[in-house]
Amino acid sequence: MGGSVKLSVVIPARNALRWLSGAVASVGGGMGIEVIVVDDGSTDGTADYLRCIGAADRRVRPISTPGIGPAGARNVGLAAATAPLVAFLDADDRWRRGKLAKQLELHRLHTELGFSFTDHRRFAEDGTELRGGFARCATFAARHAMRHEAFVMDRDAQAQLYAEPLVATSTVIARTALLRAVGGFNEQLRRAEDWDLWLHLAACAPVGCVPSRLTDRRVRAIDPESPEGLTRRVARRMVADAY
């Protein structure tokens, strides 16, 4: 199967059964795609669902891990990928029609890209749409306001990714070989491991952007004063200091 697969989609899932089917469906029915769903210690029936869907849809490849966290689960999916490109999709997010086609065409035209990303919409857990995507990134939005088609970012791409929260994980397609060469997601970071990886990749290869809102992202509210909020601040500070 590996020789015919053009894109490996990696979906980490932990107790996300109520959203998972929608995420898988949003991938679409394109040929040359494998969908690697990493069930990271779920207790909500995810394993049974994956057995059923795996039997009905040969593209779906279930993998089980014992609760190693999102970074570790994505890395397991990356290790299993057979395609030259990997796309990441969280179990509670959705891709919009045309997302994969536009990014894959960008990578076809610019094979030197390390990764690409798209604009996205953000939603609260109750479904309320939030201000999101590039609209939150004033400097980037002003700099690229006239761009409506996919493009390769300038040589200062890493600085742009450092300055503003441009990249949502579920919007990314990256070169498999490069992801493996840099070690994938840093599992020592309990948060901000995605930001760390995008900065690392941007130091190694050009970055592509599709300035269209082609991903719907669910955002879980975190109290900044909670232990989880503190963990996130510490992790982001570590990444900021590293770059």
C-alpha cells in the first residue's frame, strides 16, 4: 500500500469518540490517503469504533497507545506513516472542502517546502465561533492582506511564526522525512510542543501558506491561573527562550 499512498493523515484521539467520526469524515474520500488514528488510552468506546470503521474503510489504520499524550501519539502516527507527506488532524477538529487539494498542489509546485499551513476558524466547546486564525495576528494579516492564493513565505518565516500564533496543528501538512529528521514533536514539553516543531521546521526549509479558512478548530477554555494554565505558560516560555 505504501507506494500508492500520497498523504498520511495522523489523528490522535483520547476519549474523543463523540467527535472522531466527524474528523475522519472531513478527510474526504480521496484516493492515495491513509488515515492513522492513534487511540491514546481511550475508555469511551473509541477502540470498538475503530475496529468497525477499520473493517469498512481500508484507509483507516488504528493504532493503540497507553495514554502517552498528544505529542507522543502524533509521533507514533508519524512513525507508522507510509506517505511522503503527513497531515495532522485533531479528533475534535474538522477540515473544510478543498483543504487538502490546495495544500497538496502547493507542495507539488514547491517540493522544497518543509511544511505548509492554512488559516482556520476557532470555536468554543459550545459551538460559539471565536475570533480566530489570522485575524488574531495583526502584523501577519497586514503584511499579507493582498494575498488570496497559496504562497511561499519569505525568508523570515521563522520570525513570523515566532511573533504570532499563526499555525494550528490541524492545518499542517509536512514532509515526512523532515519531520522524522528533526525528531517529530518534543515529548518532553507538556505544552507548546507544536509551536516548537513549527519553529524547528522553519529553520530547516521554506514554509508554505494557504490564506483561506479551511480548518475548523475546537478550542478548550483554560483558566490561566489553573495548574494547566501555568504549565502552558512555562512551556511557552521554554520554547520562546530556546528560539
